[in-house]
Amino acid sequence: MSTRRSRFSLAAALALAACTAKSDQQTFPEADRPVATIVGDSFSTEDARDRMDEFNRVVELAGVKPGMWVADVGAGEGYYAVRLSPVVGRRGRVLAEDIVPEVKERLADRIQRENLENVAVSLGRPDNPGLPRGSLDRVFLVHMYHEVGSPYAFLWHLRESLKPGGRIIVVDASRPTQRHGTPPDLLRCEFAAVGLDLRLIRPVSGQNYLAAFEASRPRPEPAQIKPCRVQ
């Protein structure tokens, strides 16, 4: 498949997913926990993150391989998206999503400037990233899950983007959500509420950990979702 045709197909899939997201009118339970404010589109400087070797550690634990289709949700300035591009290679694809239009446009400019032909950029919603259904091997949520204000709606939609055996990869800190982290037990509970089960959890650096989830059970109807209670 040519690069031009691949990019067109990816753009068409994202456009279709966006149309589907706009038509969704489901009602979901609210989160019983604080939601961290979005403090910016950069978690840390890229040089500092490179010195910590965070990316290589995460990609190794996530099992990313050439040819995979992956997504970076809440991509911000694109730290993960641009580094995932050479890892998945010419046969792979990277979808970089953000919910802030200005951030999305700056990221699109960066992708074009760096000539990353296997990366597409899209605009999602806070409760639905709008990714193509059944298309992704890995979906990365890096230092952003604690900012998701409607976790059950967000995860309910997000899980449908996975291929069979695909995984959602969360990188977060083991501290309360209001302090820009997510306690692992809370994370496990919220994912389980929509039929996503923990397959792996490992330390990354300091308080940071990686958790991998798979859709191993049927997706419940929104009215059947039982929200987790913060103790």
C-alpha cells in the first residue's frame, strides 16, 4: 500500500469515527473522584524525559512492534507520537489525538514539519477520543488519565478502537487524581467497570507506573455501569 493511499485511508477512518462520535447520545455515570485540571500541553521538557529514558521503557513494556497501528490520546506537543513513528515504521500508523483545537493545530504543524508520513492528527472530545473502530493494536494514555472528567464514557468509547488482543496502555503516577496521578486500585476499578481488565502493571520511574488493559469481557450498556467509589 502506498504512503499516499495509507494516509488517505487513515484520514477517512478518523473522519468516520468523528461523525459517529457526534451522533452518540448515551448517558453515563459520573466519576466519584476529583478531576485534575489540564495544566498545559507539555508534561515535562522533552530533554528531561529523554534523560529518564521513559519512552524506551514504556514502549518495551507495551510491546510495540513494527507494522502496528497505535494511538497517542492527549498527545499534547507530540512527545510520544513523534517517537512512535519510527518504532512502528512505514507499515505502521500513529494517530495523535488531542481535545484542544490550538494544541491539535500546533501538533499537526510539527508532524508536517518533521515529515512524519505515518502520523495523522485528530481532534477528539473530552468524553470520546473518536478513534476508528477496531483499528488499533495499542492506545497510549500518558500522564493524562487523571484529567479525564467522564472516565466511563471515555473508556466505553475508547475500548471499541482496539483490535482483538489490542491493549490500552496507561502511564500515570501513584498518587491522588487531584495531585495529577491515579491510584492503581482506582484505575483498575474504573477500567473494569467497562469490561477492560488489567493484564500488566510495572513501575516506570519514581512514582510513575505503566498499566496495560485488554477488552476481555463484553462492553456493558451505559446504564449498567457501576461507578467506583473513592474511599
